[in-house]
Amino acid sequence: MREMGKMGRRILIFGLSILLLLVLAGFTQVWAQGQIEIRHISVLDSSGRERTPPIFSSTEKIGFSVTCYNLQLVDRIYFEFCVKGPEGQPLFTHTGNSIEGNMGSGGSRIKDIPIVQFYENPGRYIYEAKVIATITTGPLYVVKNMDFYIYSPSITLSYPTNGAKDLIDKPLTFRWVSSGATKYRVYVDDDKGFYNCLFQTGSGEYPDPEMGYFQYPPTPRDPRQKLAGGVVYWWKVEGLDSEGNVVAKTPIPFSFSLKETAPSATTKDLAVTDIVLDKEATLGELKFDVSVKNQGGMAVSNTRVNLYVNGVPVIPHQVLAFINTAETKTLAFLYGPSKERIVTVSAAVDFPDDNMKNNMLTETFTLPPEPKVYGPEEIWNIIKKFIKDLGILKELEGYTLGEMTLVPEGDINRELMKFEEGKAKVVGAEIEVVK
């Protein structure tokens, strides 16, 4: 009985030891987790900035960061970064980052991860950060999650709406919604093709905005960039990453116009409104008509108007002797022959007024070819091609063309050239044979 009592105590003591070990182990894990906290996690754009709200384009690069705080000295702290789908399925995992297990603040980050590596469908994704501490009893960890969103690359223009007219905003603020970008480039032009763009951010004193809006400068340093009333302008936006690569853009540009205000009595504003190529102009003799309108509030006299054809000034220049307010006048310029069929023509008013942007206008023209002069034999052969009656053709054998009349009246050579080029066809013919 005595021996059995001793054995029972051993079993009891052993059982208590196991229980104590389990309690101590449990206490150790809870204590260690309480000493390591994740203070903050974030999703970063390609420049390393935290994006709020966390919305990204699928064409971007992305980064993840985690900040923790350690109250107890440990062997080492490791970090795991994981991206999961909306149902919690792992899509991307990065391990290997670590720091010494010192007390105090710590953290880690990864960057420049192409989103296409894990992107499946537009919508919600989950970033899971795990901080692992190694202590003598084994590794312990804490986890923190946050949602972020990825969409196909796009930028939706919000304001001004497409076709907006007579805006009176002072200043005018452009607004848009994006699938995500590090910064944005705003373009404004009076040409839908944005050729030789009037205004864009990202250069000079106007940096690319980082948010979805931009306030157009009411008084830009370059007078040409000042928006005028009554003019149709176009605007578009591109989303860029930190390296300037386009990650999203406007599907189509939007147009808008500002309300036109009556010019004051002291406003000076001469505008070149049109350049017209004369209907009879050919490669051998070019003639252009330039229209100038006085859009200011005062009459102007003795103003020089210059014309340039393919960059070469036309001599002599013309002088606008007098033009009253709201009046339009047209000046004719003779250029002479041209060796090129496509010419770029610019007309400029030599007048320092209050709206220099409209002092010059440029147009491109395709000139008609020099008319071909057909000889009598060529004309006769062309005419005979249009005669399908073999009897008439047989009767015409041995005859030559002495005279031809075009009905209705017109230039025979020009019309025959259209036939040869396939631009005209015969709908009727009458031949009078004189023996």
C-alpha cells in the first residue's frame, strides 16, 4: 500500500507538471503576442506614397508596407506580404524581409510589384500583413488585413461635361474619376487633335496634379494660354506612374466653351479667322484670301498682316488700313507657282493686342494638279472611246477633229482630265460630222 501511494503521487506530480507546462506555454504565447503589435499597414503607389482611397489601375506597379512595435527583445522579426482575392484565395506572397528583434518601432515594405502578376478581375482585393517574432519557445505572429481595389485602366471626365457652353467659372476647375494613377497630366487645346497643344501640366510652373482635379490658371504667364470666351476648347487627362508612363487615359476628349463677354472700350483684339484658297488656284498660280476680325472694343488702323507658305513669307505683305469694332475684312495674297501639292499656310497679324493667341492661324491645303492641255488628236481618241456604236465609228474613219464644244460650257481640258482620272463619266454625246 505504501508503494502504491508513492506511485500515485508520482503520477499526480507528473500530471501537474504537464498541466503547468501547458499553462506556462499558453501564457508565454499570449504574452509574446501582446508585446508585438502591428501599428499600421498601407498600400503604396509606384512613388512610394500611400494612396487614399486605395484604388489602382491594373497597369500600375504597387507596393505594400507594415509598421510594428516591439516591447520585448526577441531573436528576430520577419515579415510576410500577401495579396488575396475577394474570397480569401492567395494570389501573391512575398517572404524574406526581416529585421533584428530590438525593442521599439520597426517595419518593412516591398515596392514596384506589377499588378498584372496577380490581377484577375476588377474589384476588391485583400492585403494581409504578417509579423513573425522568433523567441526561445518558437515563432509567434500577428496579422492585419486591409482592402484595396483594382480596376481596368480608365479615366472618366466629370467637369466640365462634354459640350458644356458659356461657362462662367472663375477659376475653371477640371475634375475626373480615375481607376488609379500616381499623378495626372491635363491637356487643354482649341484643336481636338491636340496638335501643338495650347496648355498641359507637367512642365514649367504647372506640375502634374496628384488628385482628381486641376484648377486652370486664371492668368497664365503665357498670354496664348489664356482661355477666351466663345471659343470651343477640348480637354483630356492621362494617368501616369512615378516614371511618367501612361497607366490610364481619357477614352475621348471633352469640349467646352466660356461665356463670351462684351469687350471693354479699351480692349484690343484682332483675330485671323479664316484662310481660303482661291477656287481657280493651281500649282502655277496660288492665291489666298485672309479674313481678319476686330473682336476688341476699339477701332484699329494701319495694321500689318503677313502670310507664310511652307514657312516662306509672301512678299509683299498687306496692310489693313482701318477696321472698326466687330468688323471683318478680307485681304488677298498672291504667291505664284508652287513645287509642292501640299502647302501649309500661316497668316499672322502684326499687332500686340490683349489676346495674342488668335493673332495667327495655320491651315494646310492640297492644291489641284496643273491642268493638262490635250492636243486635237488626243481629244479625238478620247471621244472615240465613248462611242459604242460600231456603225458610227466606221463612218468616222478618216476624219480628224477640227473643233469641239463642251455642253454645258466649260474647260474641255479640265473635263477630259477628270475622265482619265476616273472622276467623271459620259452621260450623253452628240457628234456632228461636217464633210
